[in-house]
Amino acid sequence: MIYTVTFNPAIDYVVRLDRPLEVGEVNRAAGEDCVLGGKGINVSGVLRELGCESVALGFVAGETGAWLERGLAAQGLRTDFIHLAEGMTRINVKIKAGTETELNGAGPSIPESAMQQLETQLETLQPDDILILAGSIPKSLSQSTYERLLAGLEGHGVRAVVDATQDLLVNVLPYHPFLIKPNNHELGEIVGRELKTDEEITAAARALQEKGARNVLVSMAGNGALLVDEHGEVHRIGCPKGKVVNSVGAGDSMVAGFVAGYLQSGSYEQALRLGTACGSATAFSLGLATKEKIEELFGQI
């Protein structure tokens, strides 16, 4: 089974204007949508499109949390959220008016008792289950939170996938995550230098492998992706052609595609192809990748 964890899920209220945003004035919306998400939830959504069952874990609070939970159930996603006694699941306002302006909520604080509940949930995971930790964490939690969770699972045979930045990512390397997915800029921040060539990116990825990562997948937006697998082989892939209309969730989609591709084929090359198709399918769509769009782009790679 695949489990995804989202520490700070959100309801994105997307407002579209037919003219530039006028600060200090009343702006009338030309259209609006509500999108239920968070990085782990995005991963679960794309896994569903790929025919892979998953369970979305994390924390919800208040009436907005109940709304999010009901909405995901209506979409066919399995969830097992921990309900916080205080606060409310955040609402992010995204204004699209030529350029995009975002107002992101802080989200509820997560008490120690809730963290212990999550750890109890994770204790039930079985060998070869996959745990995906994606995204940032609330300020109420330590930057060692991901490390804490993987330390509790050490020796259980659970395969961890971590899509995070800086210390959140670096701290988990001693626990030998199955996959980490920095982008090239995040990887450069970790190793302390700008990475301009495939050779430099490969060297930096190998440095993280030396610290414990099994597979390092580096996304490079329109330049495709590079994978250094646990056997030491380097796989390089470009992107299919298309117009980028949405970057939100593209990285999450790549993670979902990679995991699904590996489970279905046992091949890192095929996992990279499907991951790239999924990331591109989201980037070329207004929402997350659909099965039809993924299949269309997979055939172009």
C-alpha cells in the first residue's frame, strides 16, 4: 500500500480576473474554483489516475477540514486524517490576473499528542509499503519532523519517498530513503553551489547518495529530469512538447508517476518516463494530470 502524508493541507480558492488586479479597489471575479490539495494529497490524486490505491494521511481541523475530507471522499480518495481539536484547515487565495498573486494561510498548530497519533498510524505499515512525505511543515513542528518519523520506521522495511527542501530532506538521508526528489535549484542549495550542467547535477546527486539516499530524482522544469539510481546508473530524460499553464502540483505528479511506474514495471527507466509524463501532464493542464493526458504524453517520450 502507498501512504501519503500532508502536514498542512489546504483549500485553494482560485479567483480569475479578466483584467490586472487593482490594489485598494473592488475587483470582480470573472470566474472562481475551489481546489482541495496539499502536496501529499496531490500525489494521491495522481496515483488514483494511474490505478494505484493510496491512503492520504495528515491533519485537518475545523469546518474547513471537514469540507476538505468530504470533498476528497467524493473524488474517490481514501483518507485517514487526524482531527485537531483547535484551529482550522487553511484556505489559500490565489488570484490569477495575468500574473498570479497568492495569499496562503498558516494552518493550525499540530500538538505533540497529534504527532504521536500519526506515529501510531505509521506503526501499522508493512514491509514494502511506501510512505511519501511531501512538502513543508507548519512552524509549530521541528525541522527534524521527517527524520523523527523515519527513525520510528527504521527496520520495518517501509520504503520512504521524501520530496522536501533543505534540512527536512538532508536530515532523513541517514535512514536510506528509497527516493528523494529535489529540483536542480534545491539540490544546489543543499550542496552549496549553483548547478549548471548534467555532470554537476549528477555529482551532487551522488553526494546525497553517499549520505544515504538510494535513488535521487532531480527535476529541472522544462529541461526534463535526471535520475541517479541505486545501482549507480544515470538516466536523463527530456520533456514532451506543450504549453505550461500550471506549475502547481507538477512535482507531486512526477513523484506519483515515478512510484507508480516503478511498482508496475520494476524498471527505473520506465519509472522516470512515467514520472516525467505525469509532471508534464499537470504542467500542461489547469488542474492535476488526468489519465488521458498522461497516456498522451507518455507516448511522446
